[in-house]
Amino acid sequence: MLKNYGIDILLFLAFIIDMNVHFTGLVIHEWLGLGLAVIIVIHLLLHWKWMVAIIKRFFVKLPGRERFKSLIDILFFIDFILVSLSGILVSKVIILSLGITLPHSVFWRWLHIQSADWGIYLLGLHLALNWRWIVSTTKRYFLKPFQKLGGLA
Amino acid sequence: MRTLYQTLVIFFLTLLLSVALYAIGTAEWSQPYIEEMVPARGGGGGGGGGQGGGGHNHFSEAPSPEYAFSGSFKTLFPMTMTIFVVIIIQKSFKQTQDTQKMRRKLKERDS
């Protein structure tokens, strides 16, 4: 649980920083984006059991809320692929460092910006739909230890 | 072993979707739709002006700390608003469900 929570916080912070290209500059933006893709895969691996259970029950028996939640997650996954692929195709730092030169494409650049913008709303939805878990875990790992410390003092 | 298998599944799923997307993005038949979809970049016509509106900015390779707050705000504001709106909708939805349940129970008790 704590591992999940730690990775989620890391993902969130990396996403916010990576979205701010003016702040990071292109070099950090691209490498951080690559790192973000790796952390997303770890995030998916940590939720593997849930994913399998939801996929199995999706067309059979699933409460409306859970179905909506999993639909958002699927959309988010597709968006992640859109951002990553278009990011690789418009990359100037990583791809160049590998010695590859890709032709300039307005479409991939447009898609990269658009899908990153959709990602903001999809992440907002993803967080809102898991809000109860976020609040309870924050309370368990952050607030309760502090309360205990306060009680001891 | 199991983690390796799971990673491979995610990897192949990502690869499959990426290849499909790349094929769509580069296919000849999709080009007219793409041209219509992607807003034309500045450059031609109009001219004039120092800043030239429209097209996207080219990002510098070096970090610019002065954007730390304003840039993060642009991401955090719409995200927070989305979270806020969805939580409110969820709460009101749950409330209506609860009232309906209560009403049904009261009706059953009355009859």
C-alpha cells in the first residue's frame, strides 16, 4: 500500500513538473517524460490484480461507478500512449542523442500538445474517482503518525 | 517471472496501440483529415508585430525557473477544478440515491 502511494505521489509530481516545459527546458522535459513512462508501467504492474478483475467483470457484472472508473482508466492509458508516441516522434534531445533524425511533423507536435492537455483532465478525473482511497491513505500514513507523535509529546 | 510476464503484456499492448496510431497518422487516406484537424501555423499572411500570435512557442533547451509557478498553475488549476466538480457530482449523486432508498424504505413501512 505504501509502495503504491509513494509511486503515485512520484507520478503526480513528475507529471506536474513535466507539463511545465518552459520551467524544465527541453532536455529535462524529454528525459523526465521517459522516466514518467517507466513509472506509469510500474504503476500499472502494481495494480495488475485490480486491472485483471475489472477486465473480467467489465461485460458481465460491474457497478456503474466502477465501469465509468475503468473506462476513464482505459482512456487515460490510450492518452498515455498518444503522449509518449507523439513525444518520441517530436523529440529533439533523446532521439538526436541516439543518432536518429526524424522529419519535422506538425501533426505529431499538435497531437503531443493536445494529448498532454487531455491528460490533465483525465488525471483530474482519475484522482477524483479514487479520492476516497487518496484521503484514507493520506490519513493513515501522514496524519495518524503525526497525531501519535503529538499525543506522545 | 510473473512481473516479467505482466511487463511484457503492458509493453506489447503499448506497442500494438503505438503501431496502430503511427499507421493511422502516416497513412495516405488520413492526411486530408489531419490537415483539417491540425490548425494551420502562423507564418504566412498578416506579418507584422513582434510576438506573432497563433503558432506554438519553441521551447528552449535550458530550464527557466521564472516559469515554476505560472507553468504549474496552468496544469494544477484545470486539474483541481476537474477534481472538485467530479467530487461534487459524486456527492450529490450519492445523496439522491440515499434519499431514494430512504423513501422506498418509508413507503414499504407505510404499506
